[in-house]
Amino acid sequence: MEEIRMLLVDDEDDFRTTLANRLKLRKIDVTDAASGNEAIELVRQKSFDVAVIDVKMPGIDGIETLKQIKQLQPAIEIVMLTGHASIESGMEAMKLGAYDYVMKPCDIDELLIKTGEAYQHRLLKEKEK
């Protein structure tokens, strides 16, 4: 299987960098962004298979980031990271085109399963075209 090109978006530096490093150890091609604006700019420059986006971020939140990324790259599959207090936001994100959501703090294996499923879903959609 080819390497998944993943965009990881979270404003919590320690969480984001630790998760990115752990994903890289599992042969995931991860690009990380500290904000919605940074993520949108990266999507303008590079193609991604899957994006993992935190719902709660200062400035452009995860929901708005999802909307703008989907406009730029409609085929990208998105998994939202949501805290216990924002399950509703995860559900709203799915209505707006997110593939799924994962609760924070997330188990890396659960995140890998969700992103793998999202990637397979993307490949299936491309094959159907």
C-alpha cells in the first residue's frame, strides 16, 4: 500500500508534534499545521489523502477549516478530533462532509484505523469515477 498523505491540524503544539512523530514512525506521510489558516494554505500547495482536524482552535475553527479544505480539495477525507464537550461539533462536521470523528485525547491505534478507513473510502470513490 502506498503511503497515506495526511494533514494534521491542531493548535496544541505538544499534542500535534507528538502525534505527527508517532504517525511518521508508522510510515504515514504527515504534514502538520498549527491553525486552520496554515492548513488551508498547505492544501492550496499540496494534495492530501486525509486530513485530521481539531474542532476547537482559535481563529478559524475546525468546522470552518473543513468547509474551506473541502472547497479546495473535494476528494480529501477528513477525520475531526473532538473533545467530550463538542460531540455535537463532530456530528455537524460529518453533515458537512467529514468522514468521521475521534474523541480527544485519542488512541493512536484508533486514529490509524479511522484514517485508514477514510483513505480506503477515498480510493473507492476514485475507482468509481
